[in-house]
Amino acid sequence: MNADIDIFGVYVPSLMVLALAAIAIDLFARTVLAKAGFYRLVWHRSLFDLALFVIVLSGLFSLSQRFVS
């Protein structure tokens, strides 16, 4: 996988693009979980949100590795 992605002549790391996508997905997931009342079952919301972001980012990274290779 190429380490950089060209966006209008500016090279940005591919992990940064994946992190921005993960932030968008994470914000959507947190909104859905908050409206469903799921956070009442969570002991530490900040740690749960961080873990959710890491899981989403690692999932996007593994998907990008499968589609590129």
C-alpha cells in the first residue's frame, strides 16, 4: 500500500485519511448509541468512545489493506 495519498496535489498519509473517515463513522455510532440509551450500561463513557474509535480505525485499515492488495 502506498503510504501517501494525493489530494489535489497535496500528499497526506493514508492513515490520516482513514482516521478522518473513522471519526465520521465514530460520531455517527456515538449518536446512535446515545439515542438508544446504550451509555447507561457503560461504566466509563470516554474509555468506551476511545475503544470504539480504535476498533473502527483498525477495521477501516484492515479493509483498506484487503482491497489494495
